[in-house]
Amino acid sequence: MDPASIVDAIADHADVDPGPPPAVSAETLDRPPLVAALLETVGDVDRRLGRASGGTFTLGVLVPLALALWAVRDITRGPLRSMPWSTALWYAHGLFRDYNLSRRD
């Protein structure tokens, strides 16, 4: 199964229009199909967000900012609780980044 098929299946299931398929980069050609689909889709969203905001906001800015605001909100709400979903998401992001993305020089 190729990355475009995975994105199409998810879009069909969610009943949304996936838009034009993102260009396949050389970076994702040797990746497993699911990882390649995720990298291409998120990369496309990141590029569109950057263009729409004039380069001010990208996912690299918004995701950490959203997680930091979530953490501040949790801290100010009262006694500390067990690990919130945002922490689990952050750990998942770190693991995905460390084990699936190529190293940049």
C-alpha cells in the first residue's frame, strides 16, 4: 500500500476531502508506507500553514506552543494529577521524531 492510498482511506473514513496529493519527496521514498504518508501529509499541512501566516506560524511553532499552554493550564487548575493526554502526545511525538525522521545536519 502506498502513502496516497493510506491518506485516501483515512479521508474516506473521516468523510473529508483530502485535497491534492502532496509531492513525494526523496526523504520519504525509503520509509514504511504509513510513515511516508504521515510525513508527506504533515509536511504539506506545515507548508500551507507557513504560507497562510506569512511564515510566522508553522507546526514546529504551534504544536510546542499549544502543549506549553496546555501544561500551564493544567498547573494553574489545582493539584497535580496523573499524566494528561498532552504529555502522552509529547512522548509519542518524541519517539516518532527520534526513530522515524532522518537526522538533519
